[in-house]
Amino acid sequence: MPSLRFPIACAIITLCVVGAATQAGIADTIHTWVPGNVSLPLPRGAVFAGLDPDWYNIYVGRLHPANNGVYPAKIKLPTGAIYLAGTTSKYWTKSYDILIATDGRSYEWVRSFDGHLERNAVSVGTSSSGERVYICRVLLDGAVVMGNLFGQSRVCAAKHDSYVESDKYEVLVEV
């Protein structure tokens, strides 16, 4: 009679690999994200996120830091800096994904609060724990600063010189 050890071992290994891949984060495929590079011009239709406290234009992007989830990124092209939203740490990379309004799609910022997700809220993908990550922004340090919105925390976490978790924010939605 054949042994069941090998098929069971294969099944366990497969589950472990699939579980690890799921925890690494899954990128959103509903919206149009195109690869960007700080040495290239801004793609047509790039979604504007606002002005940072230094008055630089910020665009909506996303990063996959060390395959540890997918998170919103503030693309600050004139300086060549890419920031993970919700941190002041520069993420030194030349490439990222940038959100593009194409094929009749458009985006706008809608006021929201207390973790409420407005209809058609834009997600960049999932965190390393599999939780959906949405794009939000708050008034901070005299400017509108982009951040992360996780459904569990119910706040928009944003950072420039100071850090804030605000229960009143704007969320990016497709209109």
C-alpha cells in the first residue's frame, strides 16, 4: 500500500508557500498603476495628491517595500524622493508604481471620518497581514499630507515633520 506521507508533506509545503505569498501583500489590479521612474517624465494622467509642506506637487503612488505588503507612496518628483505614506522616511528607489486616470476614469478626494470607506475608495493592495490599505490625506504641518487608511485602525495615519492619526480625513475615490 502506498504511503500517504509524501502527498501530505507536499500539501503542507504548498499551504506554507501560499500563506507566505498572501502575507507578502497583493497589489491592486482594478485601477491603472504604471511603473514609474524618477529619471522619466511624469506619465500623462498621474493622479495629484496635493502639495507637501514645502510646496512640492505630490502624486499618488505605491511601493512594495521588501515584499512586505503594498503601501501608498508620496511621489515627489522634483526632488527625486519617494516616501512611504505615513512616514517621513525617504524610500530610496528609482522605481515605483503611479496611479493613472485613463479610459474615462477619474479620481477625487472625498471627506470621510471614523474609518468609514466611501464608495469606490481606492486601495493600493494589501498589507503584509492581508489587510486592505487605502489612500487618505489629512491637514498636517500647514499642508495636505497623504497617508494610510487601514479598516481596523479606523484612522488616517500620516506623517511629515509630525505624526498624526486622524479620525477626520479625505479618502481617494474613483468617480
